[in-house]
Amino acid sequence: MDSNLPLHVKKFNDKLRVMNQANAKILTLNAEEARSLQAEIYDLMATIASLSAATDSNATIEINMDGGGFK
């Protein structure tokens, strides 16, 4: 799954993993890392919103069952 993540989200995830392994209590991001992470999160949220809007939740699925040869 990591290979599909945007670069800065992956870097953030890696930093969290290192923090957890070191049992650290604080994670620090510099301004550039924070801006890049925010931009990628916003892009991901926009993609999810557009995919959700494109999905027709009111689509009707019709199923006909005649029983076949069941006796």
C-alpha cells in the first residue's frame, strides 16, 4: 500500500513509524513538510469528493429470478 501513497504522505508515515519505534512523544515537521503534507491531503480529499459525486447512489439495480429448473 505504501507504494501508492503520495510522496509527502509516505514521508509523514515513515516519520510516524520511526517515532513509534523510538517510543518518542513528539513529532516535528518543518514548514515545508507541513505545507507539502497539507497540499497532498487536500488533493486526496478533493479526489475522494469528486469520486463520490461521480458515483450514482440512486442507481436502480433490477434482479429477475425465475427459479430455473428447481423442483
